[in-house]
Amino acid sequence: MIFTGKLGATLLSCILFFCFFSASSLAAMPVAGELAPDFSFTFHASDEASTLDKVLGKKATLLFFVQTACRPCLREIKAARELADENSSLSVLSVFVDISPKTIKRYLQNNELILPTTWDEDESISKLYSITFTPTSFLLDNKRKIVKAYKGFHRGAERTLKSDVEELLGR
């Protein structure tokens, strides 16, 4: 059976992502209490170069790894954007692990998402964090220490994420 069109592209994206990361991610994913690895990246919308250290929030940062073919990723992106809108001390950075920047641009436009985004073109950021599953997220304090690590985004996760952010922000 051969898949074409959007379904074929989505399946190919998922297969390549999971095959690549299953074989190449032998290191353990960073966990709560550890310092999150710093990395350089380029903002998707502006082509401005930056580092994780430069985008750290006043008190908290939500760093999340997503892909356009992942429905739970869209829910997490929307929840993160709402949290950032409600909390000026929180910054967010979404790292897309997709094959094409055009796919990401179309995805952001179609879903009316405006938030700091980068494309992990060479998978270097994903490898640094040993990402094998999307969505995977990290709640960081302002010193880059991992407060919480999340794998997946299920129903009700919005409340958990909001509670964890509020706790970190002292609210």
C-alpha cells in the first residue's frame, strides 16, 4: 500500500523521525534537577541567531520539542502560548523537528500560532536533549535548571503545566 499526499508526507515524517532518533539517541534525556544544555539556534520567523541562555525568561522558560504531524503537539503549543500570554515572567521556545521549514511555516499560519520557534534542521538540539518522542518539554528556571520534564501531552495536561508554571513563578 502506497500513501501519497498529506497522509504520505505525515507518515514519512513520523517514520524518519522515530527511526533516526531510536537509533541515534543513546544518551539519557535530561531530568529535573539537571542543568539544561545550552544551544545556539536561529529564530524561524526572523532568522535572528540566539542561544537558550539569551531567551531564558525572568523566572521560567518552557522549552518544547514538537512536530507538525503530532496532534498533541498542537495542544501543547496552544497551552504554552496561553501561559506565556498570562505570565510575563515566562518565555517559551518551540523546537520543531520536522523535515521542512515550509511545513512549519504553513503549520504556524494555519493554526494562527505566534511564538518563538526554531527548526532543528540538523537534529543537533534534539540529540543534545535525547529526544525520542514528541511532544517532549522542559520547564526551566531562570538559571537553566530543569524543574520538570514532560513526555507527551494528554487531556488535562494543560492544568498540570499551568500549575507547575505557577508554582515555579511563586503564584
